[in-house]
Amino acid sequence: MMSSIAHASQWDKDISQFATSLTLDHHSNIYNHADTQVGSSVSQLAIVNNSVSLFEGYGVALPFSIHRFSYSKDSNLDNTSFEFKPSAQFFLSPNTTFKFISKVNRNQIFGGNVGAEFSDESFKALDNKRRFIGMSLDVGQAPKNEFLSVNVNYSDSELMSSKASFSKSIKKIGSQYGFRISEDSYFQLSGSYQWQQSNGRLTRLAEAGVGAITGLGGSNELNVIAGGYKRIENDQKGLFWTLSNSWAASEQLTIKLETSQRSTLNNSAGGVSQIATIYQINSMFKFNDTHQLDLNLRHQKNNIKEIRDRAINKSIGIAWQWKVASDVVISANASHTETSRFNVQNAVSRTQQKLGVSVGYKW
């Protein structure tokens, strides 16, 4: 488990953070296989850097992370994952900002895991590559006063195995508008149009929604957008939503509830689109300045209605952090994951447990 380090999200000061960590995990089912479960120790060396440099009228961020994984049971699974997220913001006026965001990352996953729910590969790792580039123009002071945001972006990904590869790409233009309706409540409208391509098949998606941001009693913040979507080619229609509620229950305990449902592209050659529904709870309890306990629960269902194929992923994880010194953190974590797939031919279920301990140092 990597010692925590915030990636670029603050643009009011220069940031220079560098962290390393060494993690030793035990995985009960490294291939995520339904019948033959193979356990293995996995060591992970991680390097994370976060930097923000501010200049006159603009700022530049260059965060990156590198993770090296080594498996005691099967050295063929040894791999290096990375993520690089350069971005820039141009402060055109006190109320107008132009943003440029890009991202490239690569990691290794197995069939049945999130991101490869409909892959039929067994005992072989999948190479997952993703890229993103986007721009937005933000006018106003979101969400304090009236605001308007217009964005354009492009993303693509490729999931490769020794037998086949699945690729998808998305071109999107969207906007969001909002204004204050009371002391702690804001109304918002959103809309987008997307050109999505999966394994050579093109589909267009239109979305329109309404929502609100409201503070419930000062310690609560609710952010919700709900609406409808339509896929132009097959006239498929449905509802989408995103909802998050952050609650500071006390000085020590914070809880965040999240749920979303969207029509997205899937990574199967059998269908173009899927309905992805996610429910998630994250809680953090700070005993004091040196000890912290995190609990995470997640339920995700991906449903390809075209071919009556669906996948369900359920997980629970707990992590404890001990800040030994100002720059040294020791972490221990445990998780349990269940993945299931149901289609007209059969039903497959997999389970995986992980136990790990990590030592991290931050400069």
C-alpha cells in the first residue's frame, strides 16, 4: 500500500513532494481463477512524485508514479506500471480559467477484475493501456456563484492478451452550468455528446441532466446530477446519475457515500455498450495525529443487455496507517473481493483475498 501523497489538485501554491514505499502483500488468487487458486507473495516498490509550479498567469503540474511488482510464485507476472498526468492552468482573469489535462498510464490486470470484467483469459495477465487529453474553459466561481464550464476531451484504451486485443476510444464535448439558489445550495445543469468506438463499431451518446450541490447542516455536502441518455444508432434510452455525499460526523470520523449509473463502452467483443452501476462507501477514522483507520466497501455491476451478459464485483477493504515520524508511515491492509459473471451459457464466481504491510517515506 503506497503512502498517501496528494496529486495535483491545489493551484494556490508551489508543491514539490516525492515519496517511496516498499510493500509486501500475499494474494490468495493471483490469476483470479474460478477453479484453480494459486497464492503468492507480491512485493511492490513504488515511487510517487507530485509537483506544481506557479508562474505569472499560469501554473504547470507534472505528477507521476511508478510501481514495480515482483511475484514469488510466477516471475512471468513481474511487471512495472506507471502513470503520468501533466496538466496546466491559465488564469485568464479572477473568474476565468483555461485548463489543459492529459494522462497516460499502463498496468497489468486479470480477467474478471474491474476493467476486464468480460475477458475470458485464464492464467494470463492482460496489458491495460490508457490515454486521455482534455481542455476546459471555466467561467465564474464554482460553486460559490454562477459558473459555466465547457470541456472537450479525447480518451482511448487497449486491453491486450496473447490471443487478442480490445480497443475503445471516446471523443466528448460537454458543458456544465450552475448558480446559487440559497445560502448553501446551488442548482446545476449538465449535457454532453460523445462519439464512442469499440473494436471498430461506432456509437454516439447524448446525455442531459439536472442536479444540485447543497450543504446539509454544515458538516454534510450533497452533490447530485441525474438525467437521461440516448444512443443514436440503436435508439437505446435510459437514466444516468452521479451522487456523492461527504459527511464529517465528528472531528475524527468522516464518511463519503457515492453512487453512479452510466451507459459506457465495455471491453468485450460481444457488445458495444453496457450499463455500469456503482455503489461505494469510504470512511476514515483518525484516532490522533499518528493513527488512522480506513474502511472501504464497493459494489459494481456491469450489464450488457444486448447479449444478456453481466458482471458483478464486490469488495471490502480495511487499512491502518501509523505515522511513525513526520516523513515515515507504516501501513497494514486487508481486502476481500468477489467477482461473478452471468450469461446465457454459464455462471462463474471468483474470490480473492489480500494481506499486506507497507513502509513509506516522503521527502
